[in-house]
Amino acid sequence: MVSRMFRIETEVDRERRDLLRSRLRETNTAASPVLRGLRGTPGAREVPLHVWVLDDAGALAGGLVGHTWATWMHVTYLWVDERHRGSGLGSRLLGEAERIARDGRGCAAVRLETWDFQAPVFYQRQGYEVVCVIPDYPPGITEYTLTKRLR
């Protein structure tokens, strides 16, 4: 029997993080025919997707930050300045991002996360379905994951 000694470290280390990500990607690619088929194709890369709305003075009135990957769009942030909420600006931002993802990048679906005090009802009105609910994440708040088919 071989006894092995290990040392556990907890510092933030970007080089090790990148190595870990690379090794996990290799392991996942070897285990999944779907991911293996994506390897080396344009769909294998995360491509940033940003949509901005500026007011007449050029100030930021709202925006959406996300990315596309493997025929999916992921919304990371969507924000509309309080003065413009309720004007349809959020719907326009989301609609434009969906159009770019669907028509320009071949995406078939969208996913996003939101908290209970943010916008789950807004997204449901845009055709999104709740696929996951995580209560108490963080404590006292519920997180929702929603998806929408684009085709």
C-alpha cells in the first residue's frame, strides 16, 4: 500500500486557476462527445455580447452584458437606470441581445439568473421559464435561473 502526503493551500492563484480550468476542460472534452464535437469550432468560444442604451446627453441609461457559447446566450447583467424603468427599455435591451444571439450567432436559447427582489416577473413576461429556484442564496434571498428558447 502506497501512502501519499498532500499539502492543501488556500491562497488565490491565477496561474493554478488557469491550469485547473484547462485540465477540467480536457477532462470534460474526453468524457463528453458533445463537448468533443464543439472543440475547435466557433461555438467552443465564449463571445462577449454587450448592448448599451445612452440618453440624449450620452449618459448610460441601461445595458446588458453577457456572452454566447455553444448555441446559448447567457445574460450576466441587465440594468436600467431608475429614471427609465417601466418605459420598456429593459425589454428593448433584452430583445436586441436575443436578436443578435439568434440571428447573428445562431443561438437557440438563453439562460440567466436573477434574485427575487430583482426581476423574475419581468423575465417571465418576456417568455422566460423558471427552471431552478435556490432559496436562501444568499440567506434571506431566493435566486432564480430562467431559460428561454429563441427558435
